[in-house]
Amino acid sequence: MVAIVTAGAASALVLAAPAQADPDTAFAKELQSYGIYGQKDYNAWIGKIACKRLDRGVDVNARDSAKFVSDQLQRGSSTEQAWQFLGAAMNYYCPDKRVLLTAQ
């Protein structure tokens, strides 16, 4: 009986889907590589809102969205960091909007 339970448990582990990495943590790590720090949840929230604003047409292009992000970042953040933040947000929260980064 123990062998059956052990075999069943082992097969359940083999068939289990691999754990997905937390996108908010991965996003925070990418931001840190650009020198953008701050509370993980706040930054994730801003990234998700930036995507929603693009999706709903509040921001009509990446420039508008980068301006929104810039307004949310800590004082002293650069324009480059706002664009890096936006690109990272698109990577994790709205990859379908990445095309806007190259649109004129």
C-alpha cells in the first residue's frame, strides 16, 4: 500500500506544471538593472496602469505613456529610465503593446 501511495505521489510531482516565476519580482529585478528602485508593488502597479492606459486609449502612443511613467518615478529619474521602465512593463504586462516603442 505504501508503495502505491509513494508511486502516486511521485507521478503527481512529475506531472505537475513547473512553477511560474512571479512577474512582479522579475519586473523589479529588471528595473533594478536600470538603476530604478522603489517598492516592488508600487512599480508593478505603475507598469500595469501604463499598460491599461495604452489599452484604453488614455495614452495614444509610447511617448504619452513614457511621460505618465516619468511623472510617477522618483525625483531625479532620467528620461532614459522612464523609457526603460515602460519597455520592461510592456515585456511583463502587455507584450502586445511593444510595437508602440518603434512606432512614430
